Amino acid sequence: MGRTIRILALALLAGLVAVLMLTSIGCSAGKEDAAPPVETPAPSEEPGSGDSGDNAAGEDAVAGACTGCHDMTRIYLQPEMTDWYGIIIQMEDAHGAELTDQEKADIEAFLASRQPTVAEQLIRGKCTTCHDTDGIYDQGDDVDWDAVLQEMVETHGAVLTPQEQADIAAYLKRL
Ligand code: HEC
Ligand code: HEC
């Protein structure tokens, strides 16, 4: 008699385990079903055209389509949170830049993900305490950057280490 009860109890236990397993599978299956809708909206949070741009193509497009009217410093010295899509539309609407949709998407992708160089960070951080960067863009190609930087330090009191001065001069001369 005691043996039958034990067998019955075991059978009950096994049944209970089976039910528990089924419910937990049911639960995790339910979770998997619910997960995708939460993740899907993320890509559309990207501002802009919605087209996915290609970074490498964007770099080429910037060199080809963005430097006809002003040089790279106008672009690369912009603050980090710049609305690049807005800037690109502004170049088209206000200034007459001609860009295909693909170029716009590529340029936006490239500029949004580009990390500023050390010299660009220095200029953004150290040259804008007294004036904005317009004076830098307004200089002609033949400007003597060593002399300009020396003047900033000696006459105006800009605080730069010799290394920082050299890095900034090298960067500005290259552009
Ligand atoms: C047809 C001429 C032209 C082309 C091409 C052009 N720009 Fe401009 N851009 C201008 C003018 C004009 C200004 C305003 C004057 C200035 O600040 O030098 C300007 C200003 C800017 C500024 C500063 C905006 C601000 O609000 O301070 C940025 C950034 C910029 N351009 C980026 C770009 C990028 C990126 C491209 C390529 C997609 C581009 N430009 C192509 C003419 C052009
Ligand atoms: C301590 C203040 C100060 C700092 C920092 C400073 N400048 Fe200047 N800068 C001036 C003054 C003052 C002028 C002359 C008046 C003006 O044009 O606003 C000037 C003018 C300029 C000009 C116009 C050309 C000229 O020779 O007058 C350029 C270009 C320039 N600065 C670049 C820079 C760069 C690049 C940096 C960063 C390395 C820098 N400045 C940092 C104060 C400063």
C-alpha cells in the first residue's frame, strides 16, 4: 500500500515538474514575441532623411561636394552636436549646393560619426574663449599660421603649450 502511495506521489511530482516547465517555456516564448516591437523603432530615431548612408562614400562626397565654396575647417570645426542634416539642407536651400539623396545620406553618416582630431579639439576648446572660429575661416590660403598663433599667445594671452601650438599650426597649414 505504502509503495503505491509513493509511486502516486512520484507521478504527481513528475506531472507538476512537467507543468512548471511548460509554463516557463510559455513565458519565455511570450517574452521573445514581445521583444522585437520594442527594438524596431530605434533606427528611425536617427534624424534626417532615413536613408542609410555609407561613411567611406561620405568622406569622398564631402571632399568633392562640400569644399567648392569654403574649406574643410568650416565643417570640421563645428561643435560636436551639430545637426548635420540641417546643415546639408541649408547648403542646398540657402547656398545652392547640388547633392543627390545618396550623397546627402553618405555625408550625414560620415560627419555624424567622425571623431574630431586632437588639433580640432584644441581649437574648439582653446581658440574660442576670446572669439569664435570665423576669424580662422576668413584667413586666406597664404596666411602665416605660426605668426598668427604667436600673436594669440604673446599679444592676446592665449594659453597654449608649445606642443599644442605646433599641433594647431600643423593642422591649420594642412587645410
Ligand atoms: C554652393 C556653395 C556651398 C557649398 C557647395 C557648400 N557650402 Fe557650406 N556654406 C556656404 C556658405 C555661403 C556658407 C555661409 C558663409 C560661411 O559661413 O562661410 C556656408 C556655411 C557652412 C557651415 C557653417 C554653418 C553655420 O551655421 O555656421 C557649415 C558647417 C557648412 N557650410 C557645411 C557644408 C557642408 C557639409 C557642405 C557639403 C554638403 C557644404 N557646406 C557645401 C556655401 C556652400
Ligand atoms: C586670449 C584671447 C584669445 C585666444 C585664446 C585666441 N585668440 Fe585669436 N584673437 C584674439 C584677439 C583679441 C584678436 C584680434 C581681434 C579680433 O580679431 O577679434 C584675435 C584675432 C585672431 C585672428 C584674426 C587674424 C589676426 O591676426 O588678427 C585669427 C585668425 C585668430 N585670432 C586665431 C586664433 C586661433 C587659431 C586661436 C587658438 C589657437 C586663437 N586665435 C585664440 C584673442 C584670442
